[in-house]
Amino acid sequence: MAWRELGKKSIRASLSRLLTPTSHRHTSPCNSFSKLQLKSSSHSLQCIQESRLFHTTPQLLGRRGDDTVGLQTHKKGKFKKRPENAKPPVEAPYIPPKLKKPAKSSADKIVEIFEGMTTLELAQKCGQSVAMLQNILVNVGEKVGSEFDPLGIDIAELIAMEVGVNVKRLHSYEGTKVLPRAPVVTVMGHVDHGKTSLLDALRQTSVAAKEAGGITQHLGAFVVSMPSGASITFLDTPGHAAFSAMRARGAAVTDIVVLVVAADDGVMPQTIEAMAHARSADVPIVVAINKCDKPAADPNRVKVQLASEGLPLEEMGGDVQVVEVSAVTKTGLDGLEEALLLQAELMDLKARVDGAAQAYVVEARLDRGRGPLVTALVKAGTLVVGQHIVVGAEWGKIRAIRDTTGKSTNYATPAMPVEIEGLKGLPMAGDDITVVDNEERARMLSVGRKKKMEKDRLRKMNEEKVSGNETVEEGGEGDDVAVVERVEMAIIVKGDVQGTVQAVTDSLKSLNSPQVFVNVIHVGVGPICQSDLDLAMATGACIVGFNVRTPPHSVCLAAAQANIKIKVHKVIYHLLEDMGNFIVEKAPGTFETEVAGEAQVLNIFELKGRSKSKGDDVKIAGCRVMDGQVMRSSTMRLLRSGEVVFEGCCVSLKRETQDVESVQKGNECGLVLRDCFDFQIGDVIQCLHQVNKKPKFISSESGAVRIEC
């Protein structure tokens, strides 16, 4: 046992000598440490680290998980010489993964903001961090405090727009004075059912006589004082199919919808559309059956039609009031007034009269002397002259406010339609009017909204481009798909007011077809000027003017020299019909094969003994033309028992002994087909020719138009 213990001790000693460095074998730790102190601090630190790493075992390093350079040991493999004909490795192309689109992108997200909301609340609604919103606050020049500090509603909108979300302003009625207000009534219905004539009878005026073509083409707003002393604000909407967006705007801002239906005409397409707009806006309906004085009037038939469309009438157990009126004889107007006031009393309409105003743009136009003018309807609060406002992406200071009679006033109260003057630019019909504190805030909001609108426009264009490419890829999988030639027709639209410009633009875009792409490159309010002509000359566009005066003679002369079409109309019917025919002319059309004539084989003649230079024997088909005409230059088709036996060109066509180009119906002829010798008596020979078929312009009774290819 003793020698075994002695052997173990000797082995341990030898192993320790091997593992201990030379410097450590003969130097004590104290001497080693004193020497290290004489060196610089950086050098000593490096030596200590190296000594530590040297004495650290691989197991300890593995436990630490340090990626220290120089500790990894690489296994040496056998070197292999690469052959001379070896090719470099082929790298596979990188295919990016398809990202899943979120259920609702931030651009489509709507955030509700209100006065006094905190930064934390806004960050939670926008889905962003508080620090990011505070950075935006610094950029817009606001002081950054705690995340629980209240924000102004304008600052909250600026932050939300910078993040890239849409906002909806919420206004509180706490601490404000709330009073009853007049009802806002929108008159809707089919074209030529007497909407404007009914309003003329109510306010004892004659607006219908002033309208171009006898139809309303604007969204008008005015106040009517009833004999009972109450006042009602009326909105008159056009009934033509082209003005669907105007009717939708009227239903969105109204309290009650008067659905006018002609007793002699009944329910029509725009009547059903008006009912749909009212239902989507959750607005009560009062039916006025007009033209009851006519001999062909049948109110009961109209009531049955309305009930079949799902409108619950009072006579049938519903809650929709029905009044029979006549705008010509002024009968039934008292009943209509009572029905509207009763409905308004049931709704208990109230609005605050103090504080910043909330208003809605009914219409916008450009006046030559006064600049941009906005017809607005105040929903709440009071609009005062001198206030700074932001309307859509435009801003300005109110210079003047005029009522519906044209008289100047210093303020506008709820349910009062007014005309505002003083904006820097022309807003869109349907925009909200926001009152702000000062000019700087108004300018900042305007710039922010313009940037947001431009981002949304570019995003929408990219989405449409991507969806269009996907559609082309899906439709182009088959090889037999016919490729239709499509031309682009650029159009510049100028109108009198913003609403009609939008309506005309939408109607022209509805005339798109597989052969013609209608591209509205520019829209504007005002007369046709030299700048419009310059743009048309640069793009080859056609200029369309609606309800504007005829361009100056110099502009017309320059347009004629540059071959630029200028089309000016005052009635929407004539405009759409003219443009539809113009689009049909521009369409390339599609070539189709049609049968120009048919001939029946009565006898067969054979010529033999011809020379080799003229070819083999020839068979001549003696025929009688049964329908249409047979032409030598056309392709011929030989039919036998209804089946095609041969198709080729005609070599010779003779009538009696003379060569002719065509033979009409009822005449006899002899013809020779190239490489065709299999004629039989009773066969039918068809004469084929190519026809270029143009699209058709179709206009319905309701005014809806389309191009049918």
C-alpha cells in the first residue's frame, strides 16, 4: 500500500510541474505581483487577463458562454486540391417571404379625439409609444410635459396625422348652452318628379324656371319660414343619376328626408337610391306624392310600390308619414308642413349655441371678384366673422358671412345655411369646417392634412396598381385569351361649383370600357382659361366645361389650331351624350368576321387540257346569289349539309362572260376557289368579310350611362 501512495504523490507532483508556468515555478506570488506593479496600468491589466484566460478551463469557458477570440480550436482536416474543371457554387436567388397584411392598416384606422385628452390616451388609441408622441410634440413646437398633461384637440389631430391615422373629432356639450333648433330637411327623389317645384311652392319663389334644362344640378340650401311661424332649413338635391354623391351628402347632414314621388310616374331608380341613402344615414322619411292634380295620377299605386320596396307606411301599420301634394295647385302643403314639424318635435332637435362652431360644406365655388366661396350649414356652435377656420385641407380667416338672401351678417347659428368668404383655396364639397385659435395653428393643420391626403392618394394608387397586376396575371394564364386594344383618352373637367365638378368627373369615369380608358387628369372650378389649354396641348386632352361661360375667342382659336376639342354644356344630359359619342369614335373597335352573302351551287363546269404553266384542271361553280352579295376580294367558305368543307380565297368571279368584283342578290355567277375541286350541286358558298364593330353608348331613362362593347 505504501508504494502505491508514493507513486500517486510522484505523479501528482510531476503533473503540477508540467502545468505550472516557468515564471511561476521560481517566483513567489509576492515578487510576481511587485514586478507587475512597475509596468503601466494598461499593460498590467492585459497580462492579468491573459493569465486568467490561460488558467481558465474549457469547461469554465463553456459555462460562461463568452465568445472570446482565440479560444476556439479548429480541427485540421486533410487538404484536397480542387479539380480544374470545377464550377463555382451556384447561389440560389433570394425569395422574400410573403408578409401577411394586417386586418386593418393604420391608414384606415379612425381615432376619436377630444379636447383635453392626455398624451397617454392618444398613444393607446394610436398604438404608439408615449416617447414617440412626445418627439412629435417637440417637432410641432409644443412644450413636452408629463404623459398625463391634457392636449388641445388641434394638437391631438396634428400628432395623429403625423402617425398616419384618420381622426374623428368629438365635442362635449358639458357646460354649454343647448337650445332647440330648426330641422334640416333634404328633398330627394327621381329626376323630374317636382322636387324644386315643390320647394318653390313652399317659399313662393321660382327657382325651377332658372335651372338649365329644367332640372336641378346643384345642391342648394335655404330657410323657409312657415305660416305657423316655424322655420325649416331645406336642402334641394338633384335627381339625375350623375349626382348620386350629392344626394349621399344631403342625407348625411340632414335630420329628415322628404321623398318626392310623382303620382303619375311611380317609384323609379333614383327613388330607390334615395331610400337607400336615407336608411344608411338612419334618417326618418316623409313621403310627398306630388303631381296629384294630373289626370293619370294614381297615389294608391305609388303607396303599394313603396311598400313593396320595404318602406313601412302609416296606412299599413308603419311609421312613415305619406302626404299627397301638388306643387302646381299648391294643395296639400299644409299637411306636409304639419308632418315635418311633427317629425321634428318627436326627434327633439337641440344644439349648443356657444363655443366653437361645427359646420359642413354643402357646396363650394370660385367667384371672380371674391375668390373661393363656401356654402356651409352650421351644425353646432356659432360661426363668427374674423375667426380662423380650417376646411378640409384649406384654411383662411372669415371675411364675410352672408345668409341665403345675400345679406351680410356677423354670425351664423345652428341649422343656418350661410355663404363664407375668406378661404385661401377651394375646399371639397362635404368637408368639415373647424374653428382654430390663431393663424399659425390653422396653417399647421392645413399643411398636415395636405401631407396626409397626398400619402393616402399615393398609397391608394399603389394598391390599385398591385391589384391590377394581380388581375392581369390571373387573367393571362390561358393562351387563348384575346387581347383587346385599349386607348387612353385624357380629359380636363372645369365646372361652376365643386359638387358638379365631382359629379361630372364620376360620370365620365363610369364611361370606361375595355377599349377606352377615360383618364381625368385635371379638375377645376371656374371658366376655361389659357392654362387649361396649355395642359391639354401637352397631354393631348379634351377639355370639358360644365355650366361655365364660353371660352374667349383667342382660346378657341388656339385650340382649333392645336386640334384640341373643347366641349361646353349646361345640361348634364347633353354633356354625357356628347362625351359618350366622342368616346365611341375614339374606340379602336374589334374586328369580327361576318357573312356578307350566300350563293348556292346550281351546276359544275370543268375546264380540261390547260397548259402546265397555268396549272391543273379547273372546276367552276355555277351559283345563284341567295342573300347579300358575293365579292371577289373576300374569303369564301364552302358548306355542305351545314358543315364547313373548305375555306379559301376566290380566284375568279364572272357574271356571264365578264369579270366582276361583286354580284348582288338574285343574280347568277361563276366562281373559282383556289385549290378547291370538290364542288357538289346544292352546296352553299358563303362570302366572309371583316367588320370593325365599335362600342355602343347606352343611356337609360334614369340618366345612367354606360359604354357597351
